[in-house]
Amino acid sequence: MSKKKKKAVLLVSGGLDSATVLAMAKAQGYECYALSFDYGQKHNAELNAAKKITRLFGAVQHQTMKLDLNVFGGSALTDDDIEVPVAQTDDTGGIPVTYVPARNTIFLSMALAWAEVLNSDDIFIGVNAVDYSGYPDCRPEFIHAFESMANLATKVGVEGHHLKIHTPLINMSKAQIIQAGLEHAVDYSLTVSCYSADQQGRACGVCDSCQLRRKGFEEAGVADPTLYS
Amino acid sequence: MSKKKKKAVLLVSGGLDSATVLAMAKAQGYECYALSFDYGQKHNAELNAAKKITRLFGAVQHQTMKLDLNVFGGSALTDDDIEVPVAQTDDTGGIPVTYVPARNTIFLSMALAWAEVLNSDDIFIGVNAVDYSGYPDCRPEFIHAFESMANLATKVGVEGHHLKIHTPLINMSKAQIIQAGLEHAVDYSLTVSCYSADQQGRACGVCDSCQLRRKGFEEAGVADPTLYS
């Protein structure tokens, strides 16, 4: 790192992964600008979690942007006509119904806009290809393609900088992510992963996301601080 | 074209270019799904124009999505602290202050989400590299990079389709665009290009965008139907 602090834009959902990424970026000396989205997700308790997490790690700014993605429908996470499944993890491949169309493309595009205004060359996103391989927009090849596009889309490319999309978790298991977060003092009781969390952020314990998270704590060999309903 | 009508998602701003693209896509036999954005632009008379244009060409659906891009600031078109310049066309290169950070990336990402839900493999955007070469996100290399990324971002790529970003105007002059539109019966009096149009859609006649448009009609050798204030 140079002596002058570098600015980074981070996508912070309020979940376990993005909280870990925020802690990592902070430890690397970045000034953190956190971006969350109120996109019609049924589990909007995660937005309260995002507030707590960004406060805990002293983000310079935390913006929550309202995005009306449910005008397009098509996902169990935003569409009232599609139920969030109780569990789908052991399905035989295919794209889960909890996939939100083009979500990471949209979120990264917004981060890109903010990065451009801030003159930041660094965007962080907590995507993970190991546990979520069913989501096309969590794959390394997607991230690389987005980075190439981003460098042509904005002033950055024209001015000869290079904008980087950082994905520190992309090849980590959930257990490894938890271990890394604990080394950076992440308080996981503040985070919400559950697709059906109640307004107090208490997790259902049975949905895909809860199961992955619970298994992560088990495999990491640490107590699970999640608040279950 | 196959016998069954193909669906296309089109970005329709209400300006001259996107009206022409809509007419072209319609003439090619596409079922048109038009997408507009209320993104805090000062010239929101163009949204009324978008409504009239999509009605004229029988779009199957027209969505106007609210996007709070001015939370990021940084452009004369959305930021109250930056004035829309009277004219900047003959500047010595560089990126105009009317450039909105990552705008086309964001708009195309939204179109991508809708296309995915509709099972459409075709997105149309009226970018033009000739008259707007100062905007990095109007260049062919940006469009190609976005298309590559989009094919990795969504179900399309996983399912083996190919999503195409159509840019029929990219190498046309404003005069050529106008001539093409007139062949498809575009009523340009309905369109609004002016960055400072009043609520009735009347153009200032002096901003960058007005000058380009006026010159286009002159060079096309047709009467300019624009309503000036």
C-alpha cells in the first residue's frame, strides 16, 4: 500500500461473506466505501446487519441504494409468486430458484459508477465459487469478464489506470471464510445469511443459505453465533 | 427471423437515437420490451417522449425504472452542483461533463436482467461512436466486452444460447440515423434530445445535444421538426 490511503468500494450485503471481505479490505489499509442494495429482497433484515457491520469496521461511507429489481421478477428472493425453497443444496446441479437475474452484474455496475466518481480503482465483492457454483455470476470467468468490460466502460481505461475487482473469497470454503473473518475480529452474530430471516434478523436454520452457514461453522470447528428463530 | 416472434429488450431514452433503434427492431420483426430510466436526469421530459415513442411503435411493454444515480453524483446531467454546459462539442477531446459514470453499463445490466427473465437473447441500445466519441461507454470495444461478460453472467451462457447486444447506430452519423428513422416512419417531433428541455419537451437549441441534432437534420437535408423554446 502507498502511504496515502487508497479508496475501495465494497458490496456489503450484511451476510457472512461480505462482512469478511470488509474486514479483509480494512486490514489491507483501504478506506472503505460500502454499498448495499434494497432490491426488494424478502430477507431485508440483512440491510440492518449491513449497517451494523459497516459501523463496526469504520467504513467512511455506507450507501443503501433502492433498486426495484422485482419489476422484472423471476427470482424466489424478490418475486412473491415464487417461494423460497426450504432446501435445495443437494439438487443435481442447475441454477437455484434463489438466483436473482443479473444481480452481481447490476451490483458491480453500481459499484463501478461510485468507484469512478470517487477515483477508486478497487472494488471488492464477496463472491464464492465453491459453495455457490450454481450461480453463473459467482464464477471467476464472469468476474474476469466484468473487470475487462469495466476498464473499457469508464474514465479509468481512458486515463490509463487499471480497475480491479477483488474477490478474496472466490476459492475459499465457507469454513475457511469463517476462519479468515475470525482472525480479523468479525462478529458473525451481527451478520444475516438466511433467505427467510425475520425482522430481528433471526435465521430459519433450514434454508439453503442457513445450511451452508451452519456447516461452515461446524467445519471451522467454532461455535455458531447465529441467532435462530 | 424464425416464424415465432423473437423478444427483444430495448433501452429507450426518448431521444432521437433510441426512437430510431426501436423502429428498426420493430421492422426486423421483434416483439419489443422497452426500458427507460428515471435516473435523476435534469431533462426528464425525455421520459414523456419515451412513453409516446413506445406507444407509437407498439412496444409490448414499457417499463420506467427509478434509479437513484445522483447518490453518486459526478455528472452535469444528475448533479445539482455541476452545470450543463451551453456547448462543449468543439472541445479538444476529453470526456464531457455530461458523461454519467458507468451509465451504459448500468442500463445494459438492467436490460440483461429483464432479458434473462423474458428468455430474450437480444438487447438493443442506440449508442453511437461517431458523434459521441468522448463517452467511453459508447465505443464498440466496450459493447463487445459487455456482450462477452453478459454471456458469462446469466443462464444464457450456461444454457448455451448466445445473447447479443445490437447497436445498429454505432457507426452512423446523426444524418444517417435520421434518414434511417424517416424510412421507418419515426416522428422525430415526439423525441427529446436536449439536456435542458423544459417540462413540455421544448429544446434549448444551444446545448451540445441540440447542436448535434440540428446539424443532423441539416446534413440529412430534411426539415427539423424539433420544438424549440
